Amino acid sequence: MKTHLDTLEKAWRRFAAQPGNTHLALAAALLVGLALTVTLADGEPSGSADVTGSAGFADSADVSETADFSETAGVPKTAGSSKTADSSKTADAPEKTLSQSVASEPDVTQSAVTCSVAINVAEDTVNGAILTSNRLVIILDDIGNNAAAGERAVNLPGAVTYAVLPFTPHGKMLANLAHEAGKEVMLHAPMSNLAGMALGEGGLTLALTEDEFIHTLRAAIADIPHIAGVNNHTGSELTAAEQPMQWVMRELKAQGLFFVDSMTTGNSVAAKIAIESQVPALKRHVFLDNEATPEAIDRQFQRAVDIAQQQGFAVAIGHPYPATLDYLEQALVKLPEHNVVLVPASVLLTHP
């Protein structure tokens, strides 16, 4: 027995001495030590390592919900009003992007592979609990027209994301303010809608030629500093049209921007085209303030929290209405009580 152990020890030392094998040898030694400890403690032979998943992540469960498509464009509903553009169609959970794809690792027994997966898990843990928490994205749209409301929105606690309308009186100032506060900024790109609502400067419509369309989009992107991504303002018409969405995504890919589909129509192809164009993309789950009353906002906020708890993440969109800001000022600090962490939109795309 001792002869066999001596032979194994010599072979091990030769392996460990080879360039590049030091870390693998150390990791394998630690794992062997752990296996021996378990064996001695339990009196059972240790089995092969069973490693599944990718860095501790699992695919998100689908959450089906009724979509509350909204193109109110800054006009909150009051109590007793009927919902605009209600749809019985269901909104899908955000589709997987290339950066969101998570493939399960096969079971492995080789120490080197086991160690590699274990190190990834450890690094993710060190990077913060944010990677293993239920995550909620809250995007506040229509930033830029009202300075006081915009400043109050930027002062909300936590990692709220701000979607700023181009060519608005206070858009640049509020984008800079949000950036200085460490918050994420997006372009809230006006897109044509079926309700015939005015878009203002920077509006993207089906009437534009390709050159006009790209020029308009580039000008809107350039108008708002510090943007990391884009979402659509209204857009029930444009987001259902494949060719203009291809133009949008081609430009976003070239500029390294992500896209959030506000889902103002169940016919939107925006997220699908984004994924096909290799643009990181998300879909909205919940509108917080289609009805801007405390009771309705609370109901929608709790719905977003429930989705985050069920599938690990959720995307909610609201507006800088007084009632919404009143509610969020109180509710955001209580998210940890629900095991939910508020994150910028980009976090769901970089750490799926």
C-alpha cells in the first residue's frame, strides 16, 4: 500500500511542477482533502462531483400576465377612469438575449472542471448579492419636460433608471444630474403610435425614409448624454413594423446600446428584432401608474415585486407623476424586506 502511495505522490509532484498546473493542483488537492474529510466523517465513500447550472444561475420561470399596454404619454388616469388600449393578450417574460442565455453544465467528475465552476460561483458571490437576489428594474419614462419633477425623480433612493425624452427643455440637465448621482440613463425614443398622439422633435415614424430615419435616431441619441440604452415612447405603430425596427437595432448595435421594449402593443416585434440583431433586450412586465392613484400604484408595484420573486427579475415602467414619486419614495427603501433588490436595467443584461 505504501509503495502505491509513494508512486502516486511522485506522479502528483511531477504534475504539480509543470508550468500552468499549480492552481489546478492546489484546487484538486483541496477537493481531495474535502472528499477524504467527508468520507471519514460519514463512513461513506464520496461520490463524483455533481455540478449543474452556470455559475449558480438557473433559467427564469415564465410568468404569464395580462399586458396593460399604455400610450398615455404623460397623462395619468384618475380613479374611476377606464383603461386605455387594454388587451387580453399576455405579455411574455423578457426573452433571452445572447448575453442572457444560460446553458446547464453537464455533471462532471474532473477536478479541474469542478474547480473552474466553483471559482466562478465564488467570484459571483464576491461581486455582490445582487447576482443571486430577486432583481427589480424600475424605469421612469418621460423625463425632460418638467425640471422639478425630474429632479425629484433623480433623488429617489436606489438604482432607478431614467428614460429621457430628446430635445426637451431639461433633458440634458436631468441626464447629467442622474449620471452624477450614479443612476442609469436611457433615451426615451418617440415612436409613432396608432392613437395619432404627437411625438415632438425626434419622432420616428413609418413616413421617414431609411436615411431620414437613421439621421433622426442618431440625433436623438446624441442629444441625451450618458445613455446606456433606449426604450420606446408610445410606439404601438412603429414597434409592430419589422423594417424600421431593424433600422433601430442596427444603429443600437453599432453604438453599443441595449433596448427595452415598453410593450405598448401586444404586436410589438421590437424585442424579437433586437435579439436577432444581437442587441441586448428586455421587455416591460408592469406599468406602475396607468392609473395614478396610490391604491393602483401600490397594486402594480406589488405585482412587479411578485414577478421578481417568482422568476428572479422584473421590469416595471412608471412616470414622474406626483403620486408615483410619493409612493416610490416610501416603497423603494422597503424592497429588501421582500428579498428584492433594485438594479439598473443593464444589470439584467450583463448579469442574467
